[in-house]
Amino acid sequence: MSANDLIFIGPPGAGKGTQAKRLCGKLGAPQVSTGDMLREAKTAGTELGLKVADIMAKGQLVSDEIVIGLVEERLSRPDARTGFVLDGFPRTIPQAEALDKLLLKMGRTLKHVVLLEVPDALIVERITGRRTGENTGRIYHLKYDPPPFADRGEGGERLLQRPDDTEEVVGPRLAAYAAQTAPLVAYYADKGLLRRVDGVGSLDEVSARLFAAVGV
Ligand code: AP5
């Protein structure tokens, strides 16, 4: 069964991770974030982590081969059997084609591809104000979704700021999105899977639009 196989695409800092977590809570499906997987590899100091650290810090995309391998392995785990929410993958046409092949092999079909739309003018503020809980991965924003304490999250956990969440790296990240990821909009629109969701507004307003768009 593949009732809940979904993808989130959208520019960096659009709110994909935030909204993917909320949707996963409703669907009971796992969030599969290639960005989180790569950051975990970096924190663990694995060979993969060392290989991608510099590329990520510069705001460039890591190779298709690396992320396709990660996603293949992740989607084969039991918790993804009845659905998944992919966040940050695919990000290039070759990644989308590889996912099509993988799903075909698994006898599954995509249900929705959510495009979270946020204008570039709002992206810098969203990205530079982001903080992430060290243990829970909870995403905060200093202004729009503030943590309970100035420098600590829920339960007193430390707040981390990503090395690529700087004004200098936002430009290259937006450029990578425009050049390599934006072509996916037409790719999925042609397949009748694209659901455009306006990502401007409060977190709850965006969630309400998202849930309506995917019918949950
Ligand atoms: P990744 O981690 O995927 O980063 P991204 O796509 O740039 O997206 P972000 O995680 O920055 O943002 P988001 O849209 O999830 O926003 P969030 O919800 O956190 O990738 C990082 C790097 O890994 C890439 O640059 C690349 O190097 C590599 N990589 C990953 N996947 C890859 C792939 N498939 N191929 C190749 N390379 C890959 O929200 C942002 C902030 O805004 C938060 O503070 C949040 O609280 C706030 N916010 C959210 N919604 C709202 C709202 N409605 N109003 C106000 N603030 C809001």
C-alpha cells in the first residue's frame, strides 16, 4: 500500500521541515529528510559526513549518487511501509527519475508533491532566525516560533544554529534551488501530482492550507 507517499519541495527555509513534521504527526508516517540525514552523518563524523560537510557549508548540492543511496536505504525500512514524507529529496531531475524507478520497483506510487511557495525576500529572515533543538530536532524561529528560553529549547535542550544558515550562504542556496530544483515543478506538474501551497502567513495558517491541499 502507498496511500501516504508524499514529497515536499520548495526553496531553502520555506518551512518544509516544519510543515513536514506537522503532516507526519497527522499521517503517522515518517519524515525522511536528506538534509537531516547528512547533518547526522556530519555530527557522527562518518566518512560520508566528512565528505559532504564542506559542500553543505557552501550551500551547494551533494552528489545525486550519495543522496539516492541514502533514500533507497531509508525507504526500505519497515516504518516507511505504509507511507513517507520526503523533505528535501528529490532536488534534481536525476534524483526524481531515480525515485520513480525505486517506487516502481517497490510497487508504490506518489500521491502528492507539495510545493511550498515563499518569495526570496522572506527567506533570509526565516533562515537566519532558525534555531534547532540539539536532542529533539525541534525547529524554532527566534521571532515567529520562539523557544521557551532565550538560549534553550523545551526541556532545557541546547539550541543549535546551522553553519549554512548565514546571510552569505543563503545566496548560493537560492541559486542552487533555482538552477537544479525548480525544474522539478514542471516535472511533477506534468504528472498531475503538484499541489501548490502558499507558505506565507503564520505556521498554523500554512498548515491549514497544506492539510486542505493534501486532503487530511
Ligand atoms: P536541507 O536541510 O534540505 O535544507 P533546505 O532545503 O535548504 O531547507 P531548510 O532545511 O533550510 O528549510 P525548510 O524549508 O525545511 O524550513 P524550516 O521548516 O526549517 O539541505 C541542506 C543541505 O544539505 C543542502 O544545501 C545540500 O547541501 C544538502 N542536501 C540535502 N538534501 C539534498 C539532496 N536531495 N540533494 C543534494 N544535496 C542535498 O523553516 C525555516 C525557518 O522558518 C525556521 O526557523 C521556522 O521556524 C521558520 N518558519 C517556518 N514556517 C514559517 C512561517 N510560516 N512563518 C514564519 N517563519 C516560519
